[in-house]
Amino acid sequence: MKAVVLAGGYATRLWPITKHRPKMFLPIGETTVIDRIFADLEADDRIDTVYVSTNERFAEDFETYLADSRFEKPQLSVEDTSEEDEKFGVVGALAQLVERENVDDDLVVIAGDNLISFDVGDFVDFFETKGSPCLAAYDVGSRELAKSYGLVELDGDRVVDFQEKPVDPKSTLVSIACYAFTRENLPALERYLEDGNNPDEPGWFVQWLQNQESVYAYTFEEAWFDIGTPASYLDAVAWYLDGESYIAESATLENATVGENVHVMDGAKLVNASLNNAIIFSDATVQDCDVRDSIIDEETHIENMDLAGALIGAHTQITNGRDEA
């Protein structure tokens, strides 16, 4: 069995934090988003190869990252794109990967920005039991949120209807970009694209496939975060920290008040600062500030500021409200 971790997006909604780094590398406590997925896939003996599908812009970043990684299964597979407007779409990129890597095996596909609380091995167990295409489904608890995802309607655990990004959702159970396909399903990717279907979201392919054969849903109730916006990244870190804070040993705190859900990374310096629900990247300095619901990138200096809902890019200097970068 093979696996694909989709890591080809440009994460424009998280810019400037992700303008020069893949969002899959964003820290979640002592690990990263993508490492949590790698760890599950590494532990499953049924999966022998993990293809990391990324774009040309971030290919070198992933090469370096994987070379220093403790994981043995991941190997890079590079899409021929370097800008957002050149993207093939997820289905198009997946079809190209299957052809490029000559994949002829059952295939697990996971979005690399998924923070999932279930063990991927349990999902694979479910897939092997069914012997048919499967997806993971989660109740987001909000019809407004459900509009942004693929809506799943079930009869037991069989998918009887699938609607990608519905205008008027009938429920709140959605697909979370974790799929499994049999080797017999893989040629259908090319047929789907040749018929002129939407190449972007994999949910469109699942909707098309569901009309031709049985598709099953693995449902779970723990936690799931789609790391695509500053708010969702902060929520994911808050879930991981569970009301606590994570302060790197090399960080410096001088008269700093650290509240709930605060992640402070290596070399960061907090002086006369108050923080709540915030992420401070490495070697950043926050002095005489009140910071809430904000993300401050590496090697940034913020002084005499009251920040709420801020997203500050790397190497920025802001003092007394004046941008000196």
C-alpha cells in the first residue's frame, strides 16, 4: 500500500507567515502539522512508501526537511508548478503523481494541513474491511462551516450522497480530505479529468466516484483542524495545549505574563509583555506589549503595542505603532 501527503498548496490565507514556508511545517507544540501525519504513516507496516506531493517553489524546503527527518518512508514528488495560478488542482496533481510514480497499489491520500486526532492506522483498517473507496468524515457542528467542505450523507457507513461546498447544507457532516482508494480506482482519476470534470477539490472526484460504486465513510468524534487560516492555526495550537502554554527552554521571559494557549519558540524574548492565545516564533522580541489572538513570526521586534488578531510577518520591526521594516 502507498500513501500520498498533499503538500502542494501556497497557503495564501496565512500570508505572510506562509509566504516563504510550507504551512505543513507550522509548529504544533513540539512537533509540526505534517510530522503528526508522517508518524502515523511510518508506524503502519502496510504502507511502504509515502509520497510527499509539493510544488517547485517549496521543493527545496521539503528536500532539506526530509533529509533531516527521522522518518524513512517519505519521498518527494514534485508538481510542475511554482505559482498559485499554475496549480493543476488537487485531483489533477494526484493523477499526475500516480502516473509520474507509476503507482499501482491501494492508495491512502491525506492533506498535509490536516490536524487529525484519530490514528491513520484505524482508517486503513476500515478501508481494508470495506475493500472500496473510503473517506474520513467529521461533524463540524455548523451549517455555515459545512458550506466550505464536501457534505456527506450516509446510510450506515455507506455514502449515499456527496455534495462539494453546498450552498444550503442539509447537515454538518463533512469530508476532511483523508481518502483511501483501491488500485482499481486509480485509472478513474484520468477518466474523470478527461471527461472535463473539476480538477481542483478531491471531493468532486469522490462525488463522481460515488455515483459509480460504493464509497464508505469512517466517522470520528475527537478533533480535526484544517490549518488554512490564522484562526484555525491558533485553534489547533489551543487544542494541543489544552489551556496550558508551551515555552521553549531557550526563550527568555522578563516580567512577562503568559496566559492560556501561548506557544513561545526557541530564542524568543518577552519583556514586560502579556500574552493570551498567541504564537511567538523563534528569535522574536515582544516588549511592552499586550498580545492576544495573534501570530508573530521569527526574528520580529514588536515594542509598545497592543495587538489583537494580528498576523506579523518575519523580520518586521514595529515600535510605537510605526512600521520601520
